[in-house]
Amino acid sequence: MEVFDGFIAAIASEFKIKFHKDSEGAYTTELQFENNRSQQVLITLSKDEVGDRIINYYSVIGKLKGDFCELYKFALRINSTLIFGGLALIDETLVLRDSILLVDGDPQRFMKSLTYIAAKADELEEVLLKENAS
């Protein structure tokens, strides 16, 4: 975890981004956009099946309501066009997520994923839900 904490601290310093660490070691940050919208991203560290450390990004699009059939079709179509990550369900919440190997997590790559996930999740939130849930 120390390597991950140091990596996040270096990102925060280099890119002037505030991260908040919770008691379980996960980080959150909120990116502000020019259109007066914002999007929160959760960043966690886990291990894959072979034990490599993985940085995970999650950004909430919104809680699902009503008939999901059309939304599922839309989500599957969108997944095929995403440059980074993919849409997923966590309980009744639609999220955009991505992951990279910690060993491959140079600052530019980290920021590229972070900003893409935040911006695309915000865009989908605005289109699908017509709101700003952050």
C-alpha cells in the first residue's frame, strides 16, 4: 500500500489534484469541468488473479430506475465505443470503471484514465439522467 500511497501523493503534487483517503485505503477526487459540472472518481488498489496490483477507477453515473432493457442495450453499445474502461453495474448503480496495472501506472497514463473516466461518466450521467450526481 505504501507504493500506492506514494504514487497518489506524487500525482496530487504534480497535477495539483486533491485526493481524499478513506479508512479502507481508497481514494476519491472530484474533477471540475468548464460547464459547471463535476464528477467524483473512486480509486482503489486490488490484486488480479495472479497477484499483480491493479489501480481501479470507478465513477458513478447514477442509480437505475424503471425498465432497464433499453438502458442495457444502450450500455452495451456504448461499451464498444469507449477508449478506456467500460460500463458496469454495482448493485443498482451504473458506473464507468477502468483499471491499469500499478507497475504501468506512470503519471500521464494515470491522469489520462482518471480524466477520461470522469468526463465520460459525467457526459453519460447528463445524457441518461439529466442531472449532476457528482
